[in-house]
Amino acid sequence: MILLRSVRWRLTLWYAAVMAAALLAFAGWMWWSVRQYLAVSADTRIASRLQGLRTAIETEADESVNALKEELHEFAVEMPEGELTAVRGRGGRDLLQPAGIAEPVLWSAPEQRIGDMHIGAIRYRAFRTRIVVKGEMYDLAVATSTLEADQFLAQFRWLLIAAAPILVLIASGGGYWMSRRALAPVDRLTTAARRISVDNLSQRLAIEPTGDELERLGITWNEMIGRLDDAVQRIRQFTADASHELRTPIAVIRTSAELALRRERDPAEYRRALENIHRESEWMTHLAEDLLLLARADSGTLMLRTQPLDVNAVVRGAADQAAPIAEVRRIRINTRFVGGDVVVNGDERALHRVMTVLVENALQHTPPEGTIQIMTSTAEDVVMIEVQNSGDGVRPEDLPHIFERFYRGDPARTRQNGAGVGLAIARSITEAHGGQIEVESTPGEGAQFRVRLPLIGGRGRATVR
């Protein structure tokens, strides 16, 4: 049973089974073909002997009975051993009888067709017919022995039976050698794959450029290892970034508590210490909630309370919420909403979170006297939400990483700008709604974020506010 678990042995057994079936079919076909050939040869000899008898009778038909008998006897003498002939005619006289054979036996041969008959233990191919020559009717019977043919067929059959197992064994050995040679690259790939672990995912399997399935298997393995390497790197980076983000508030909380407990202080100093602890605790709580949301999104367990809702209302609410902050920073917010019902099946709080992230991100990167454009539009079966801000925009080298967690494209970025998970959360929520989020940016011209969500409602005309 252990051997059957090996692909090499299974391939060998399959090869041997197919080869045995092929040999059996070939041997059967060969035996049948030889048998048919020998039968046709015997039938041809019978046809030739009948034609010879007809010619002899036609030649001596005008002669006496004795002259005809003598002519037929001479014809019979010239026939090889194992061939029998009998002629009866001219009033039912026996003109020719086979030597050593009882008279009635040959006349029991099949009439008007060539068939098998047995005389003793010997099989014959025989034929019996009637002809008319110059007004006289003659009965002819011809038989030829198949003893030699039957002996040859028996030897040939045993030869095939004896040769088949030997050929199957030879073929099995060849099949095992070929399967072993064919699967050798798989063994090498397996050995190399076993050496790769989480600590050395940068290694890749050596692939021979054979252009076959094994090369494609190796390429697929390397691609999978590459994806695993990227995932592990992201997990490590995520863990490091999360630890870094949590280190500062934990340090502040610990320091504030230690300073407050080091000696007696007045109530105002205790209050300031507790306020620091409370502020940092709130920061850690928000960060923990964000990380939990991202973890649920990764595992596919992000719970959304979806219902039909108006996208314009969600976007308008986020714009109104950001308006006081924009006014303090001297930033103008322009909105344009598509008219009519723009309804999607979504979670209102989650989509409001997406819009809050995008608008806050725009506020952080828009200089005073700048402008933020917030628009909705429809195209085919989707609604598109656009948030565009003026300013320096996103650097080209940062664009591919803008939605990564804890990514900091700006080295001067501080905690006041957030923990770096907002855009990652926005992408996770958007994708959980079956939508897409993307960004475009030209240096010096600001950035434009687009969110596409599938529609379940109608469309309308745009209105500007």
C-alpha cells in the first residue's frame, strides 16, 4: 500500500496495465489475422482443385468412362498430400475416390460453400458442388487438410501467451525508468521547497527552461512563494508599525503615571496627568478599533448592516461635518451632487467613515486658501464619488503605496495626521461593499480620490452647491 501512494509506482502500474491491454489486443488481432490468412489459402487451394477437375472432365468428356477415370486418377496423383478429391457421374458411377478414405465421408462436405469437416481427428476445409458438362451431370467434392495450419496456430498462440508477460515486464521496467526520470524534477522541486521556510522566503526554486508542465509548476511555486513573502513582509511591517504606534501612547501613559506617583502633587498636576493618560488612552482605543476593523476585513468577517441608502446624503453629511474645520483653515469646500435618487445597498456608518477619511485626508493636504471639490456622478450601473483637493499632491513614488497600512509617504508626518490606517480602512470598507477606490495625482495640482459603488437606484441631473 505504501508503494501505491507513490506517483512513480502508480504511473508504472498504469503503464503496465495499458501495455498489457495493448499487447492482448495486438496478440488477438495477430492470431485472428494469421488464422484468416491460412483459411483463405486453404480456400484458394480448393478453388484451384475444383477448376482442375472441371478442366479434366471437359477434356475427357467425349472419351470412355475408363479414359475419364484414368485422367482423373492422374490428376489426383499430382495433388500434394493432405488434399482429397472425389468425382461421381455418368449414371452415379464413382469416377474418383480418395485413397484410404471411406466413400461416404467426403460426400458429407458442405454443399455449395466452403466449410469445416472432420475426418478422424483431422480438420479439413471442404467443398461439394455439381456441374454439367456436355449434358452429363457430375458431383465434385474437394477437401484440404488444415493439420499444419492448426499446429502452426497452436504454436503461435502459445508463443503469444508466453511472450506477453515478458513484454509486459520489460515495458513495466521501462515505464518505471521513464516515470522516475520524468518525476526527478518534481523531487528536486520538493527538496528545494522543503528548505524554504518563513525565515528564507526570498529564496526561489531553480527551474529548468524545458517549456513543459514542470516548468510551469515551478514558476507557479515561485509566484506563490513570492506572494507569501509579500504577505509575511506586510504582516511583519504591520506588526512593527502597530507596535511603533502603540509605543508612544503607552510611554506617555506610563511616564505620566510614574511622575504623578513619584511625590505628592497638587490637584491641578494630578488632573493634567490624568488628562494626558485619558488622551493617550483614547488614541490607543481608536487605533485598536481601526486595527480590529482591518483584521476583520482581512478575514472576511467584517459585519456590515447594509440597507438601501442615498449616497448624496452620506457625502453631504461628511462635507457638512468638515465645513467648520475647513472654515478655520480658510479652505473652501465645493460640492456637486447628481440629481435624483442615487441609491446603493450599503452600511451608512461604514460609508460615512469612508467619506470622513477622504475629506479629512484632503483637509490635511490642502494649504490655506485652497479648494476641495466633492462630487457625485453616475455611469452605467455605478455611482462615483470624487474628492479632489488643491495642493502639492501625492509624490509618484508614493502612489502605489497610498492605501497601505501605516504607510508614511511624508517623512514629516506626525500623530496629528493620524496613524496611517485611514486610507487602508477606506479601501477595505469600499471593497466590502463591492466597490473600488483609486487615486490620481499630478505633482503641484493636488490629488483626486474616486470611490465607485454599485447602484441599485436611478440617476439624475447634477446640482451645484
